[in-house]
Amino acid sequence: MLRSVSTWVVGALALSTGALAAEEGAESPQEIQSVRVSTAPKLDGRLDEEVWASATPFRDFVQHYPQQGGAPTEATEARILFDDDFLYVGIRCQDSQPALVNRQLGRRDSQPVSDYVAINIDPSHNHRSGYRFIVNASGVLSDLLLFGDYQETSDWDAVWDARTVELPDGWSAELAIPLRALRLQSAPVQTWGFMVQRFIARRNEEIHSVRIPRDANVFVSKFGHLTGLRNLEDRRQIELVPYLATRAAMRPQYSDASRPQPRLTEPTFDLGLDLRAMLTQSINLTATLNPDFGQVEADNIVLNLTNFELFFQERRPFFTQGLDIFEPVGEDAPHQLFYSRRIGSQAPILGAVKMVGRVSDKLEIGILNTLVSNAYDPTASEDAPGSRLRYNLERPLHLGPGSELPTRPVATTNYFAAVLRGDVATNSTVGGMVTSAVPLTSPCTEEDLEQPTRPAGCGTRGGNAAALDWNLRTADGAWGVLGQVDGSQIVGGVPSSTLQDGTVLNRGDFGYGMYVKAGKQGGGPWRFNTAYRYASPKLELNATGFLRTQNEQRADVGVSYVRPNGMGSLLSARMDLNGFTSWTTDGRGLIRTAGTTVGGSMTLPNFQFVGVNAGFEQDVNDVREIARSGVAFERPPRVYGVISTRTNRSRMLSGGVYTAAGYRFSRGASTGGLGWTLGGNLLFQPSPSFTTTLAVENDRTENGPRWVDELTDGAYLFGDLQSNYISMTLRQTVVFTPQITLQAFAQLFTSYERYSNFTQAAPDGGRIRLGSLAPLDYTGSLPDVQDTQLNLNAVLRWEYRLGSMFYLVYTHARTSAPFLEDRSPPRTLLPERLGPGPATDVVLLKWSYWWSA
């Protein structure tokens, strides 16, 4: 019944646009023939072996950019072989000016701007997911996971290999892709979705083996076909990657920032194991014991003065593998049931297991389970830290000193997520997801809250969540409707807690929500979309997922004029107009935000990008500003504009600049103010092995009146907040070989927040209006802040054999020392008191060995 309904919906959408699937697919898909071989080619980048002569060459490439559908300026030839274990791809890239081939070196999975070839494969032939394997002219490897037809993520890795070689008339590449890395079909005769890409950097030219319109909202579903694949055996290979890691950390003994000395030296030792196994030809099992992610670069330092949590991308390898199926439908989905950054944020991960794959041609499944736990020492204190190495059953593969143990218990928690998603029509899916975070301890009671040392159950709140989702699109991807309905339940933790907007959550409470987006997202030149989302006051997804705010419903409408194939002398152009409004769902119907934005972007003939945006937001009610009070606070209206430009990144020296300005209008006792942001980045590539990136951003924001404190007479204290920061980030990459790289990172971040024009007001009917703010001669201590932070990181990476790594990592984190109580923080962006501030240094040695059978 569901399939028939969804097919009718998609068919109706197609009819409404005159873009029937039959009409779209009238042109026969392009085919590339593969040939089975008994002798594997030697992987050296050369295609001069006899075995390559048995393959049928493919030469009918077409230009994708900058001239859609045009003839390529250089000839390209591809040949495909396979055996029981590997798919072999040989590509010869002719070039009339071989000396100008860009052979920039880079780190694995950090592809520089350079000449490259890419192989895109949809082995399950479901027209919505697949893999991309990239090798550039210098042999730098990258891989990506394709999902949702037009989405992709670089946070996926497979063990594969490729070689390139210079030729008198260009260059050539050989790729060996293990079949075990792909989710295959079970049929004796298979046809895969397949597409070859080539990029010529100096011309910014991209060519494809099959034409995919740039204005289409599709990608995987438009691949050509790879045929000739017969009798691929179900070889359920196992990969094991054990690792050993030792680190030495030097950190301040006291958590009080005013006491940076003395420092403790804490040596630790870890043993761990990663496992990958093919349970069936299309279902992959991944497991890890005591994972260590010390080689992963830390998040950038940011200044967040909003009352919303920031979202950070996942970078840890275990969670990025197969993450696509756990992603919500739609880009920038407002309700996410699974946000892997929750896992391990409060306690180390003991172990995790994940299973992803297809249980049938039309059904995909994903299951993940993770256990986190940590030992603690209730007798420890900062005055008498334990220096002896200790073994704890809670972390059986870790050895470290007692001083690293927390003094408060953290509940052992089990995280679980499961997804089932099916193909119901061409380019359409429906699915469901359940997630849970369950503290494995007794529930916290009111009596526990009175204890001097609260049990672990009082410090960890869990939750359950479930959702149904759909993504129904026409065959050409131009029209579609996607969305999700979801619900949540609070489990574990304290008997009750209060959210930022004053909503009280009791253990066992349920919440519900949904979002839907529909419109024309592909084709051109006109596109439009409408969206609506709803979150009840008690919807809480943050135990396992990410929900920026609850107690909100929002409606959006937008229209766009797009010319991706160029307009006049421009290589591409786009214009957007959007309007939005949101209001609370708690019965009050308070407007939380409302406004409109307009913007445009273009690519100039010299491949320089220029973008302009502007917006207006009217008076709004902020229900989260006065924390946990339930009082709505009126925000003043504002206007803003942004201009950005970026030069051609294929040059030795390139960069971009952007500037933004915003004006906050005056209301009542609150004065108006002008804020701005100025930033830029510079990319310098003087040689193939040397890349420098410098980014600088300076910001001054007039935030208007912000809540400072609650006064004794029931009124609230506010102060106009001006925030300022400057961030300087330097990244340096030195590539000795594609297997040996050194990457260094440094960020200096300085900020200060200045309060002035203090006012007070009492709520009237649960609201505080700007007109009711009365000036106040405030004589208390100023809440001004001045802070400086410095982060350094250097990673030496050596892939000493395929899939096996050695890391040497150094990190340094330092913050400024606090100012004396009788001295107000200076209003400066100079790095004040950074030298005497507390610092932490860590040196890590990590070795891993990849083994397959």
C-alpha cells in the first residue's frame, strides 16, 4: 500500500511539471564494458601490459564544466578489468601541455586543487548511494561516500590503492578497488551504476563519462552502466586493525585557572582493535574496542554568545564509516535523532559495533550500539592526586595514573541506533529510525540529590526517540517532498529538569515533532520551496541526536532563479529570495523570529566567485534569553548584509575575503548599534609538496540588551553587550611522499565582551518588552570578559604499508590567566596574560597494523 501511494505521489509530481520518468529516461544510459581477467595487472600506473589490451577502451567523454555538454579540450580513455577480488580501472589522460599538469601533493583524504581522476560506483544499483575513489596526478588518494542521490561525505575510508605515472603526452592512473569495500548485489550477472570523472586544474575543466545536467538535483541516479560483471563470489573477508598508543600529558594540577602551576605528568597506555567483516555480500559489520582518536584534529575555537548549542561535524573514523544511512533526510535537517558527537563526550568508549548494508534490493539497514564507561576515584583530590599507574575493570584496555580519574561518578551508558530505509519508487525512499541512550544505573531520586556526592544516575540523563521519514522525488530529481515525524521520551537522570526556555521535563515525559519540505529543487531557471517544522515544548532529541531548539514551529518559503550553465559572460549565476517566521508551540503563540533574506552569487569568466546577501529580522520574542525562567524577552529588529569573493583556487596563490555588516535598531532605553565582520583566507602552494593556508577573522557584534542577572525585587538586570573577537588560523602541510605527511595547525583566538547601558525590567504577562526597560545605575561588578586561547597541533602520519599507520602527534592548549578581582578585564584584542595562563601539552605515539584474511 505504501509503495503504491508513494508511486502515485511521485507520478503526480512528474505530471505537474511535464517531466515524466519515461520521458527523462528516454535516452539509453551510456555503457562501459568490463572484462574478467585471470592475471591481475601490475599496479604501477602504466597501461602497457597485455592484460589491459583485452579491455574495451571508453573514449566518449563529455564536458561537464565550464561548458555543459561541450567537447573536452583533452582526450581521455578508460578501461575496466576485474577478478575475484578487485575492480581495476585504468585511465589515460592525454594533455597537449603535459608540463602544465598540476601535480600538487597532499595528505590522504585531503585532496589538493590539482589534476585528478575519479571513479564513481553504485554497485548495488539502487540509484541513490555509492562510492567515489579519487587519485590525483601525483598519486594522492581520497574517497567519499555518496548517499541520497546528490549528497556526499568525505568522512569515509576504504583500504584501496592506486598509482600514477607521467607520460610524454600527459599522465595515466591505475586503481585497484577491493570488492570487499563495496556493498555488492547477490546476482550472478550484475550491472553497476558507473561514472568516470577527470579534472584539468589549469582550465577548471571537469569532464564526465556520462552527461549529468548541472541544473539537475540528481547525481547517482544518472550514472551510466558498468556491464560484463559475472560470477562475483561472496568472499566474506575479515579485516583486523589492532593498535597500540602511548601518550604523555602535562597539565595543571588544579582546575582553578589562577593556579597554573604545578603541572602533573600523566603517562597512559592503550590497546585497541578495529574489526571489519562482510556478514553477507552486501552487509558489513564494523566493531571497535577501546578506540583512540588522538590523531583527529580538534575543533576550531569559536565564540558562541547565543543561547543555542553549536553543531560540530564528526571526525572520528569509526563513526564516519557508513554514517550516511544514519543521516536524516534532507540537507540541514532541523531534527536529528542521531548525532554521534554525543557518544564519548562524557566518558570514554569501551566498545562499539555497527552493521550496515542491504537486506534486499529495495531495503537498507543500519544498526549501531556503543557502550561508554569510566572509572572514578571518590577519595581523590586535587591536593593529593594519585601518580601511580592504576588498572580499572571499567576500562580494561587502558592503563593510566590515578590523577586522570574523575572525582564524580559518570554513569555507564549504552547508546543504540537502528535505521530501516526502503526504495519505494524511482529516486524515492521511506524509512524509520529508533535511537536510545540508557544509563545503566539506578534512577536518581530526590534523596540522592541531597547527598554530598550524588550517584552516577544523577549526572546522566538518557532518552529514547523514534521517527518515520520519507523522501519522494520525481525521476529527474526536480520536484519532491521530504520530511520526518518524530517523538521522544526522557529516561534516567534526575526526576525533573528545566530547559533553557523554562519548560520542565520530568522523567518519562514524551515530546513530538515533525518537518516537511516540498517544491522544485532541480531544473531551471525557476525553483521554489516551502517548508514547515514543529517541535513541541517537551521534544528532547539531544540524548542521542541534535535539536537546536524545541517549543517552536516555523514556516519558510523561497524562490530561486538559477543559471548553473551560465548567463551571458558569466559561468554561473543564482538569485534567492526567502521569507520565514516562527512562533512558540506552548500555547502562547509568541513570534520567535520573522524576516526575509535576499541574495545572489555568480562565477565570473576568470573563475572568480562573488556572492551578496542581505536580510531583515523584525521584533522577536526570545524565550531562551532569561535562562530557565519561561519569560519571553523582546529583541530589537536588525538588518544585515554580506559580501564575499573568492579567486581561482587552481593558482599558486589564491584566497577569498568576506565582509558583513549589521545594524541593530534602538528600542526604548536600548540604543542602536552597528556591528561588522571582516575575514579572509589565503592559500599558498609554492611547490607540489608545500601548502600553507592562513585564515583571519575579526568580528564586532552589537548584541543589544542581554540578560545579566535576576534582581531581588523580581526584576531582571540587562546590559547592552558588545562582543569582539579576532581569530588567526594557520595550517601547514608538508608532503614528503603520498604516504608520509606532516600537518601542523595553530589558532590564536582572542575575545572580549563589554557590557554597558544597564537597564532593568519586570515581566508583564510572562514577557518583557524593550519599551519597559528602565535605566539603572548599576554599581555591581561588571560581567565583562577578556579571554585568549592558543591551540597548536602537529601530526606526522606514515602509512608504512597499505592500511597500516604510524602517528606522532603533539598538541598544546593554553588559555589566558584570569585577572585580579580588583581589576576589570581590558577591552583589547591583544593576547593579555596568555604566557602565565594554564597550559596542557600532550605527545602521542600510535601504531596500527592492517590485516586481512
